[in-house]
Amino acid sequence: MDYRCDDVQLSRSPARVTEWVLSAGGKHLIPKSATDPENGLRQARFFPAARRAWRACLRGLNPRRILLPAYIGYTDREGSGVFDPVIELQIPFSFYPISRELLADSDVIEKCLARERDIDVLLLIHYFGWPGGNVSTIRSVCDAAGCVLIEDCAHAFQWGQAEPSLGITGDFAFYSIHKYLASGTGGLLHAVNRDYPATMEPRGELIDPMVLDLLARADLNAIANKRRENLARALDGLATIEGLQPLRTKIPLAPQSLPVWVEGENMREKLYFGLIERDVPTTALYYRLHHALTREHFPQSFQVSDHILNLPIHQDMTADRIDRMLLEIRIVLGKLRA
């Protein structure tokens, strides 16, 4: 007797087919729908904040010594998202200098790794959404030294982009959702090209479901496009304002803010408060560096800290708001120079 199943004629009964598949150990079984929930998923976990993701990563790696960039800030209210987990886990640390543009030099890193042989983890920070250096070259340097490379993408939210350039080269990358979406909280840790380690599981540190809802519904490409559009407009306007120099001008895939160098002694602070008085809030990342860093050893970092101002270019900024911000900057600078 012939049997028919979905218009396909079978020479055996469905029961005999099942018996035949099971006798082969199930390796020939063709499921009618997906059954493996991990198949095709990125190896990542969500956390309440990026610093929690970073802490879980460090906890799992348990490094002998970590090499950090010498531009890490802190505030009385929030502490330091980068440095606090290092101290909490009592991990020995060293710093490597970076340039005025907040770029890591692979040659400098190579010398640091050669000088301190116990360094087995390196953190590369992509400040404000721009690459923190030549990631591929730094990756090669780390591989040669047997060092794990971690990308801090808290400011570089390229997660979900079709062709990301950051967060894909290191061994691990962590992100801050609330620095990109209006979520208030949220972070994630990505194990790049490897299984997610059990030692880095959240351990009860659960992300707010509302944050996941926002992330699931967010048009990340549209948000990135809007941020790039705002950045381009702000850069064009800054070209005619004396005393402000963008730290970087090549527009990245997903910028967090526009860092500018404010020329003149104490002018950054005066401009910052002058803009606040005119209802134009900005930030200064990082106006205060962590006390583990000293001006004597890292003068370039402190120069940037003394002069940097971050202008908002997020998705809520419109062309009119960008133009008004630039106008107010001109007005305040004019008064300060009068």
C-alpha cells in the first residue's frame, strides 16, 4: 500500500519511516521546524549595565595583569565604569599611553607587553564611537604575546549593524545600551567567534525587560544614520568657529558624541558652564581622570582631559537643534573673549 503525506507518495507507512530513522540513530532526522534555540545566535549575554558585563568578563578571565589605556575617568556619583570592576576583583593593572586623538599605538602596546610579561589581557576603548586604534594590528600584537583582546564598545554601539567594523576583532566586546538608546540601563557582553564561557554568565544580574523591548523594536540603522547626519552637520558648523577643534573628523558608523578640543587655559570649563546657563547642556568625558593616573606619567591624557568637550549628536537632535547649539557656542565664546 502506498501512503501520501503533503502530496508526496511514500512507499512505506509513516510508522515504518519513523522506525527506520530511529534505527539510524536519528542522524538522518529532518525536523519540520528549528529545534536548537542556540543555532544561528550570537554568543552574547545581556546585563543591567555595561560595567556589569565588563566585570563578568574579567571575572571569567581572571587575568594575572591587565593593560588599560591611560584615559579613564571617574565621577563622585558614578565612579568609574572601566576601573571599578578591576579594583573590585583585585586585578593587577598597568596603563599604556594614548594620543591626543585618543588612539592606541600598536608599537607602544607591543613594548608594554614585552616589558611586563605577566600581562595577559588588553583593553582597547573605542572612545565616543571612533576606533581606538588599528584594531587588526593590535590584534596581531596581542596574538603574538598570548594576550586576550577586549574591545570596549560602550560608546561604539555597532551591535545590529549589517557591516560592523568594531566589536568583531577582539576576543570579547561589551556594549552600553543606554548610551545609544533612551533606555536608562542595559549592557551586553559578546564572546566573539567562540562559545560563551559559563564563567561569564550574568549570575542573576538580569537586564530590565523594558530595555530588551526597546532594543528589539529599535531601528538601529536609522539611529546610526541620524547620528552620522547630525555629526556631519556639527562638523561643518565647527569649521567656522575659532578655538574649537574636533578630535576626529572621519565619521564613524555609530558615533556617541562629538569630542572637541577647546583652546585656551580654563576655556573648556568656562564654555561648559556658559552653555549650561543658556540651556545648552554638554558633557566633558573625562574632565577628571582616575587618581591611579598621574600627570607626570601621562601628560597627554591630562591635556585632553583639561580641554575636551563632548557635543551631543544623538538621534533626538534635529538640524535646528544642531544649529542653535553652534550659535550658542559662538555667543558664549564671543563673550568669553570680549
